[in-house]
Amino acid sequence: MILKAKIIPIKTGKHTVIMNQSDADEIGLFEGDRVRIISKKSTVALVQISVGLIEKGEVGICMGVAEECMISDGDEVNLIPIPKPKSVEYIRKKLDGKKLSRDEIYEIVRDIVNDTLTEIELTTFVLSSHIHGMDFDEIEWLTRAMVETGDVLTFEGGTVVDKHSIGGVPGNKISLIVVPVVASAGLLIPKTSSRAITSASGTADTMEVLANVNLSIEEIKEITERVGGVIAWTGATNIAPADDKIIKVEYPLAIDPRPQLLASVMAKKAAVGAKDVVIDIPVGAGSKVPDVEVGKSLANDFVELGRRLGLNVTCALTYGGQPIGRAVGPALEAWEALKALEEKRGAKSLIEKALGIAGIIFEIAGKALNGYEYAKSIFESGKALEKFKQIVEAQGGNPNVKSDDIQIGDKTYDFVAQIDGAVANVMNERIVKIARAAGAPKDKGAGVLLFKKGGSHVKKGDVLFRIYAEKEWKLDKAIEIAMREPPIIVSGMILERYPSYRFMQ
Amino acid sequence: MILKAKIIPIKTGKHTVIMNQSDADEIGLFEGDRVRIISKKSTVALVQISVGLIEKGEVGICMGVAEECMISDGDEVNLIPIPKPKSVEYIRKKLDGKKLSRDEIYEIVRDIVNDTLTEIELTTFVLSSHIHGMDFDEIEWLTRAMVETGDVLTFEGGTVVDKHSIGGVPGNKISLIVVPVVASAGLLIPKTSSRAITSASGTADTMEVLANVNLSIEEIKEITERVGGVIAWTGATNIAPADDKIIKVEYPLAIDPRPQLLASVMAKKAAVGAKDVVIDIPVGAGSKVPDVEVGKSLANDFVELGRRLGLNVTCALTYGGQPIGRAVGPALEAWEALKALEEKRGAKSLIEKALGIAGIIFEIAGKALNGYEYAKSIFESGKALEKFKQIVEAQGGNPNVKSDDIQIGDKTYDFVAQIDGAVANVMNERIVKIARAAGAPKDKGAGVLLFKKGGSHVKKGDVLFRIYAEKEWKLDKAIEIAMREPPIIVSGMILERYPSYRFMQ
């Protein structure tokens, strides 16, 4: 069908063309069907039906398609209906609860990466895997397909190790300590990390306070080979690109299907060429894993998946019931980590955990018998600080930066204890909500600093936590939320008042 | 957040605004999140993130939103993030396999009707119901919610009856006979029907050959009260509007979850005020219900759902293994039905079925003890033809139209038997595929006319079927498909040749 192109000044992830109802009927097309567009060049796009503005004989061409096919406004283009890709049939199969073959999973992942699936089709794949689950064959194939449809790193020499946290606990800035400790011992640790989606700061957001994290795969390789470690943002590379697209479906539904969780983590580790890998699984109320039993079962799955992929995986179940360290928010977390490296000490929950994880890496990589002591000796020798500065410099940051140079938001508000008592609870989700309301992760200086954590004794008037913000209106919003939903509970307090305000009748 | 409006000349079903990544980060918004837009008026829209073309400080406003809030290009608008609707939480609950309450289902259906759910959320609701199923309470609430979120009809006097086919068998034009037969007996039958989605002709497409089917709910009531019956298109009314939006998710996945099927059919019957209802369930290879056991179980569900809604439901399991009558395609089917009314006879599969269904209506409405004989007497008396003409006239058609006046496509092609034998199989899906390729339902005159059906003896050279089309290129396409996938199988034939063509090496 020959139609006149009308360029639509919008660029979205998907290739889309917009048709008039009558033309769509003429060639039997429905919304979500696919067409091949032929002009100077040719591509495949999904059909949307416009309820106005596209006349009969016209076709709306979104910018992405226009650029790819070199179409200008008013050009004649040819639209040919084409069948759904094979992968849709395989997704239907998974919807029916059947096991997928290796080739079927590869086909689905390729189409996810190439954006050829509609939102309905991709959602169906994610939900079907969520509800029906996947067996280990399928999870292995999914992981391999995710690796192979993206960039991969190979190192000629050296022992390549890595760590990953499944997330869910605020203030988890341990990578800024683990990476330099491990690299100081001569191991290679090309750590890629994510930015915050629902948290207050991802490791990439935190590291970005001190250095550039938008590194290409070549830069990651070069820096790792040169200084032993890197802390980069996965999103700037093309490592396991299917992952981001799958997460876009999971996020609005607040689901984290285990097959995708396993594949997502392990694909990233396999893609950077790591052989010995430690997975941090925070366990506790308000984290992703509610109890140790679930944590163990997940750990078993990681180890088994690692075995299938040829990776030596050990999991650490860590305490995730309250934030790690005291700081939550990009600049505050960078400050806390750098301070710890400078002073060779810091909050126990941060130092013990970081050195514990580094220690396991040393043990499984055959570097030390008592990994924790080895890690501690590196940390306390000052070598870790030196290494961290080398990494910062290699990533384009200032190696001479001191923790106290780090800019924290200058709008602050302290919450103080209203009664004497002990801290019964520090609630992860509420801390994150407040830090995000204050501006984190976008405003680097925004966040929450804890002065008291679970078990601390407090006196009336003691500061419990401080909110930092860069903008007054965000501080106000964060204060309002913190008042309504206090994140630190001193025993005897009222948890929440509902409704928050009394209304006049 | 105050942004400058940039009007995007596109109108889609959903309310959408398009933001720059940086602004979205600033207030913590992700794709699929919701904002309230405040200008001269205010509304809620879903956020899309543009990968270009929307500058920082700008917001793309789609036409629907622009019109509703009276926003012009360059206006300042205020965007305030708002939480997900409650219904998303309920959809999550269904995803986890839990039973929904009455209020939860009503909330979901209201949000479906108001287009406040994203495609991911709506897909999740449909798939979760598909995989986990719904119990009868939930199905009843779903049906009631679908009725109550749309228009409903009430008649002051008279016995209101209705019929519905769950579809799946081609050529099922029986409503054009059932409605006038039933109306002739003084019953009220406000029949609303669908257009083809995947079939060659829906009842609305067929009736449209003879009269206007785009009737308002008031016109349906008025005509039914005046002449006893109507054959209208549901889509022109606001009857059970949730149904169409749900079907938009089911269609691309080719699924038909039983809870939605039951609710979809029964909501439409309840909405028009029918008390006695016959459901036609075609059973057989190539229809929606493969065997009688499945048909019975579905029939039980319809009867039970009817009981809960206060409707007297009887199901007829009918033979659906090959087309009903001989004609497939809008004009051909209208021709076959009108011809049967004129001549008081026709293909057995058409006449027997139509009178059988009408007969059951008469029996359950207490109009006759032997419903079939009663229906037959009306049909043979010529009253049904007279009534049909009244209905056509009431719907703005020409009451004096003769079957032979109906315009059929003038491009034709006959397929003839290559051998002597008997017809072993007439394949529904292939017939539909050919008719659609020939142009049905968009080209009213396109379709397939069968000269031989299952069991017929044929001699080499006998015409098996004829393809009709309005356009030469569509006829060619249909012929090509029919050659590759013959729809009428004479015993001894090769079913299919694969690959279709021999390639030179």
C-alpha cells in the first residue's frame, strides 16, 4: 500500500507508524501488527491506528523510522504487512506453561534487544516467566542469550573477579571499598553497576560524584588492565542490553521474577569475563529477601547457574534489615566510603561487610586462606585508598579529592528523638522515600544521614537523622514525608497517624 | 514542575505527555508513571520519555490532552506526579493468584474504561486472569462491572430475548433469520453484534450490506419497541465498553480467557435487558471449541453466570466443523440469508440451525412447546421476510431490496476438483484466510462461495468453491493462498506442498 509520509516529530524506543483506520482496514491491519516500510531504505515498524490527524492516504512516520529509511515529509512510502515474528509464538508457548527450547529463548531475547516486540508481547514474556517460572535449562539459555546479544569483555591474562549485590538495602556503597581492596591485591575487577531505579543511589550514581562512570567497554577493559579495577555504569555499555528492556516491564509492576533476576545478574558478570564471583544477598525486613530460607534458596540458584556458565560463584547472605553505614544518597555515600578509606575505619556495618565480601573473593580466587584478614590488612595499610585514587583518576576524576571536599546539599533538617528510649527499627523503604523526596539520586547532594541505628540508646533531643537537599522545596517535601512516616522508630513511638490530618466537618 | 507545552499532532486512545529525560529525573518520574497536568483545565496522563526532540523545560502534549485541558503550543503547564491508581495494586494481587473482591474488580474495570491503565498494567490483568483463572464470584462481578460502566437498555413492557454466538465458525449469518423469526412472534430482540476481528464477516458487517448498523442506544430501543427487533453494531453504542479494550490485548496474543469470554458475552446480553438468552457454541475442528466436553463445560458456565445475573440462559452446542451455509463474506452472507427468507428454503446447515436457535428462544420464553415447529411455521409463512424488511427499513435500508440486487465482487475465480471423490474436509481457518485475502470484511463484495461441503461426492472438474473479490490484486493474493493451502479436501488429495515452490540451485 502506497501512502504519503507525514513525519511525526517524536522519537520513541520502538519503531512506529501511524495509519488511518480506513487504510488499515483496507489491508487488514490492526494496532500492534507489523509492516515493512519501503522507501530509500526499508525497516519494520509496529502499526498504531490514529483516531485523528492522519488522513486516508497518509501515514505518520516517527522520527526513528524516518531517519533509518531516509524518509522526508511528503515522500511516498510502501507499506507491506508482515507476519508476527516467530518469537511471539514462543512467548505464547511460555504463556501456556510450556518449557522453551534454547533456540526459542535466543530468538525471544534477540527480538527484545532489537525492539521488535510490542509492549503487550514483552509483558507477556515477563509475566509468563514470572507466573510459570523457568527451569535451569531455560535460565541458563536466557542468561547466555543475554550475554551473547551484547558486548563481552575478554582479558588476556590475570584473574578476573567480580561482585554483585541483588540490591534492596539502602546505603550499600561497599563497592567503593571492595573494588580498590581487591584490585590492590593484583586481581582484576571490572565492576559495572546500575543507577538507582527505585533506590536513593545506585553504585554508579555514587561513584559518579567522584569520577566519570559513562565508560565504553573498551575503556573498562583498558582501565581494568592498567589499574586493576573500575567502577562503571552498565548502562553506558552494551552489556546484556536485554536486561534494561525487561526491567522496564518489571518496574511498573514492582515484580522481580527469579529467572530474570538470576539471568540479569549473572549475564552481566559473565559478560565482563569474571571467573570468581561473589553475590551479596541482603536479607531482612524491607529488603528484597525477607528471610534466610528464601536467601539460601536464591543462593543455591546463583551457584548452580554459575556452575552451568563456568563461573565460580559464592553467595553472601548479609544483613539487610537497615541501611549499610550511615549515609544514603549519592554524595553522602561517596563521602562515607572515601572517609572510611582515608581514616581506615568507619561504620561497622560498612567496613565489616566490605572486607567480608572482599575476603570471600580472595578465598575463592585462591589469593588467601583467611580472606577477611587479608582484606583488612590491605584496607588498613592505606593501599586501598591509593588504589581508589588511581581508579578515580583513570576514570577522569580528581585523585586528590578529600572526603570533606565532597559537596553535600546545604539545605538540611534534623529530626530529634521526642522521648528517651532505644531505636527499635530503622525502616529501609521510608529512608529511601525521604532521600528520594529530598532529590536523590538526581540531586547528588540530597539524602539522609543516620545518627542512630537499630539498638542505639537515645535521649530526648538527640538527633536521629538529618535530611540533606539542594533545593528548599524538595527539603520541605522530604520533611513532610518524614513527619508522616517516621523512618526511625524509638520504642514506644506511634508508628503512623492515619489520616494524617484532622478534617473539619 | 512548570514546563512549556509543545503540542504533538497525534491522538491516541491514551492520555500521554512526553518529557525530557532530565526533567523526568528531576521529579523522579519513569516511563509509565502518571502526572496531573494543570493548565486552564486539568487531567491525568501517562509519562513517556523522549529520546530526542523534547528539550529540557518542554513537555510534549498529545492532542487529546491538549484539547481536554485547552493547552496551546507554548503555554506553561504544571506537572505534578501522582501515585498509581489503586487498581494497579489489585492487578498485582491477581498476578499473585489471589481472589479479587467485588470492589477491586469494579475499580479495575472503571480504570480500563477510563483509559487510566498503561498497556503493561492492562496486559497484566488480562494475562493473570487467563493463567490463574477467576472463580464465579469474580466472573459475576466482572460481568456486572462491565455492564454498569456502560449504557444499559430497559424496556417497559414485552418479553426481551436475545441470542449470541461465541463465534469461531465462518458463514454464521443465522442472526439475519433468527431475529425476524423471533420478532414476528411478538418478542423483543435488541440484537447487538460485533464486526469481524479475525473472521471474514461479523454479523454487523453482514447486516451493514443491507442497512445502517451504527445505531445509538436510543435508536436500538426505539426500533426494537416499534418493529420487535434490530441488528446493530455493539461498537457504535457504549454497551460494555471495557470489552473492546480487553480484546485489544487478547487479539495480538490470540488468547480468549474463559472469564473474559463469559463476561464479554453476558455483559452485552444483560446490558440490553434480555431475560431469556440462547448462546450458540459452535463445536468442532477449526472452531473455538474443539470437542463436546469442552463445549458442555463452557455451557455450564454460561448457565451458572446467567443464573447469578438473573438471566434465563440455554446453550446450544452446534456443529462448527465447517462453515454454516455456503457463503462466507459480508455481501455473500447477506445474499444467502435474504435469499433463504425469500425462498423459504436454503442450505440445511443454515436453515436448521437458525430455526433451531429461534425455537429454543420460543421454548424458554414460554412462547411455544415445540419451538422449532413454531419457528418453521413463521419462516415458511413469509412473515419472517416481512419482518426482516421492516427491520431493514427501520435501520435506514431499502425494504424492497431483493437478494439478487446485492452487489457481489465481480472478480471471481473457480477452484475445481482435480479428481473424483468425496469431500473429506472443509477447513474453516483456510476458508477465512482466503476470504480475508480477497478483501473481506473491508470489501463487502469479497468472500468465498462453497459449492461442495463435507460429504459431497464430486467429479473431476466440478467447482468446489468460488472466490469473489472487488479488486484484482486481492483476488490474485487469495488465489495464491488457496493454491498453497486448499480449503476443501477431496479424499486422496495432497493436503499441502512444502515448500510451495521448487527452487533452482
